[in-house]
Amino acid sequence: MYCSKCGGVMAVGAAFCSNCGQAFAVAAVARGSMMSSPVAAPIAGGVAAVPAYAGYAAVPRVQYAGFWVRFLAFLIDNAVMGVGFVLILIPLIFLTGLGGFIGEIHRDEDMNDVGIFMLFGLLFLAATASLLLTWLYHALMESSEWQATLGKKVLGLVVTDMAGRRVSFGRATGRHFAKIITNMVPAFIGYIMAGFTERKQALHDMIAGCLVRRNN
């Protein structure tokens, strides 16, 4: 199967070209089987209707998710992860004995070396739990059958590769950690790119070779 725009080979079942990104209103056909002349499509009563080009079949046009709908999904996901973080961190604090230490801290007392060490341990535990939670939340859900986090699912968005297929856990992981680079770009430009690039890709989408589109 070949792309009707650039002639590149299309993956079976792909809704748009992985080479040039063309979103197809019609499916590409095998080279050599295309016909330039229209063929009348029969309807009831034997009367010819609107011409249909041989070798083409209708395919829904892809709609990409822009900046604002993705930002709303981001807010929903952060609320969900915030609740999950609290539910995970509180039991860890008490299981590691940090709960008793925190209860003994008084505002008018100076902490000793052990207290400072325990405080840094608490901060490290919180940072580690946050990193693991956000990574697994995004990578597992975006590579699942949903192809979306809860925020994206609520808004009807899915994450795909460049050919419109479900992403692997490894690619979803790469997309998540590519946000580190996106965060390094001043003025949130790496994220705002989702509002004006051709296929509504943020910088981390481009790095990981992913798309975020509306699930029509």
C-alpha cells in the first residue's frame, strides 16, 4: 500500500502516512491498481449515483488534539495523581517510622543531625514516589488499550505513533521522559507548540514520534 501524496509505503491499517503525516480522506491503494477514470456507483433501481473512484475506500479524516484540550487533560491528570500520591505516601511515611519522627518535631526546637537526616529521607522518599507514580501512570495508561490517561480518556483523546497505531510501553516511557527536554525550553514554548504545529505536536511528541488525536 502506498501514500497518495508522497508515494511512501503505508502500514496495514494505518489512517495516515508515517512518512509525510498526510491524514487521508481516502485510503491509499496498491500502485498499479489505481484508475484515473471514475466508475459510477450503482444504487437501488439500477440508476448510477455519484462517481466512485476504483480502488479507493472512505476513511475518516484524523483530528489532532490542540493545546487547550490537552492542557485541560493535564489538569485532570494532575488532580488524579495528586490524590494517588497522597494515598501512597501516607502509608509509606508510617511504615518507615517517619510518622513518629514528624510527630516529635516542635517549632521551637532545633533539629539534631539525626533529625536533619530523617527530614532529607522524607524529601527523597516523596520525590522518588512522585517520579515513579507519574512515569507509571502515563506510560502504562498510554500504552494500554485505552491509549490515554484518565484526563485524555475523559476528553476523548488518544496517544498513537506516527502511523496511528497504539504505542508500546517503551515509546510511552520515552515520550514521558522527553518532557524533561520540553520543560527546559523557556516560556513553555515546548508545550505551546501543540497549538501551532501542523499535527499539533508538542516537543516531546516530536522526540518520541507520537501524536495526540481525537478518538472519533
